[in-house]
Amino acid sequence: MNKFELKALGLAGIVIIIFLFALLYNAYSRKINVPNCVPLSEQSTYFKNPGLKKVDDSTFDLYITAQMWAFIPSDVTVPKGSTVHIYITSKDVVHGFLIDRKAVNLMVIPGAINTATVKFDVAGNYHMTCHEYCGTGHQNMEGNIKVTE
Ligand SMILES: [Cu+2]
């Protein structure tokens, strides 16, 4: 083996060892953990019991948690003419949130809460879909907002 190749390999080995020690030092001494699921109870009290909260007769706050592979709650019913303030977060990985026939298209990010406000003037069924591939059950991740007369 060429002596320059040997030097390059030795240098690469030293760099790997430095990175490994830096990783272990940060993981154990400084208690820095790799990203993982944030318990919902630590994110916000509103997401302990996600669901529809009535503000007044035509205004609602809708708290949704996304997780592999469902929206909680997945079925919501509101009367026609309602304004719904949506607050959404994820329990695990990045999801998407899209409402059919409405200008709502959000990323659902663990540790962050995204919001949108929607007015439902026409009765019917509005499909909610996850539009960000989030794992093997992604295609089953959906729900409905039912707007009644
Ligand atoms: Cu998803």
C-alpha cells in the first residue's frame, strides 16, 4: 500500500474516532439525546384531549394530533356556517394535513403546532388526508369533517 494512502486511512480513522468521542460525550455527559417522540402532555395541555371545543354557536377550536397512522379525532361534525380554528401537531413523525375543497395544506411536525382557520359555508363531507409519506400505514391516514345543515 502506498504510504500516502496509509496516511489518508490513518487520518480518516482519527477523524472517525474524534467524531465518535464527540458523539458519546454529547450523548452522555451533556445529556443531549437524539430526536424522539415528545409526549403530548409535554407539548401542550390542549393536546392531552384533542377534539372539537366550542367557542360559540358558529366558532370552534379543533385540536388534532397526528400519529402513525391516524388523525385524532378522525371524524368531526360541525354545523354549516361554522368557522373552525384548527391546531394540529404530531406525536411521532412528520405528517401532512390537507382538507378537500378547502385551502388547507399543512405540514404536521412533532413539537410544533400549525394552525389554519376554515369557514364551512356548504354542507357536506370534507375529507382530511395525510399528504406526507409517513410510513407503511400512510395510505390509511384520513378523516372526515362533516358539515351538517
Ligand atoms: Cu401521516
